[in-house]
Amino acid sequence: MKILMVCLGNICRSPLAHGIVEYLATEQGLDWSVDSAGTGNWHVGQAPDPRAIKVARNNGIDISTQRAQHFQPHFFDHYDLIFVMDRQNLQDVLALAESDGQRQKVSLFIENDVVPDPYYDDDLFDPVFSLIYRRSVQIIGQLQQS
Ligand code: 4NP
């Protein structure tokens, strides 16, 4: 299973989702490949935001070695599932899809809801971590059943 997490900058939300799902999958002995990317290219090559690194580290997960990358159309062929954090990400990723098969790989990380962007609000990193963690546990459970 190859999973891609997508947000805007690839320095806050999608690195957390990437790190958490990778951590939980490894813990459960699943041979999954997890990655992340941003619809914007401003932070390409950078490590996650220090606040994201910190909240992950406080919860026992190291995301500091991740590096931001820009979502590319060929990612549709490489990944089995593409999870996006909000509706703008959904619109931006779907705009690059060229077939129903590619579109079907894309879904909101939280069904019918969004992961709020913590970039401009330091106080959101803790609740965003918890939100992503809870949903990651669910996703892993659902994918193991399917
Ligand atoms: P992310 O948060 O999409 O969760 O990585 C953001 C990071 C950077 C910016 C916006 C959102 N930015 O405008 O640089």
C-alpha cells in the first residue's frame, strides 16, 4: 500500500499525517509506504515546521527528517491512495487528475470534514496532532479490513 498525504505547504499537517500513519503502520507490522507533498511549492526541500516537529516529538514520533516536496501529476500513478487535508487541497489535486482512476484515489483525510491549518495559530498544533492521530488509527483499521 502506497499512501500520500497532501496539504498546502507540506510542512505542518501532511508531515504529521505522514509521520503518524507511518509510525502506526510500522508498529502493526504493515509494509506500507507513506509519504507527503504540498500543493504549493514555497517550502520544497525544507524540514517540517518546528512546531509540527515539536508536537510530534512530544508524542514519541520523529518527523524531523522529512523534506517538503511539491505535488506532481505523476504521483497519481505512483500512489494507491491520496489523502488531502482540506477542500482547497482537494480542489487543487483534483484539478491535476486526468482520469476517473486518478480521481478515485483522492479523498479528504477526514470524511466530510477538514484538518484546520495550524500555520498561523500556534495553539492549533496540539489539537491538530490529536485530530490527525485519531483519524490515522481509524484509517489504518479501515484499510486493514478492506
Ligand atoms: P500546511 O500549513 O499546509 O499544513 O503545511 C501551511 C504551511 C505553510 C503555508 C501555509 C500553510 N504558507 O503559506 O507558507
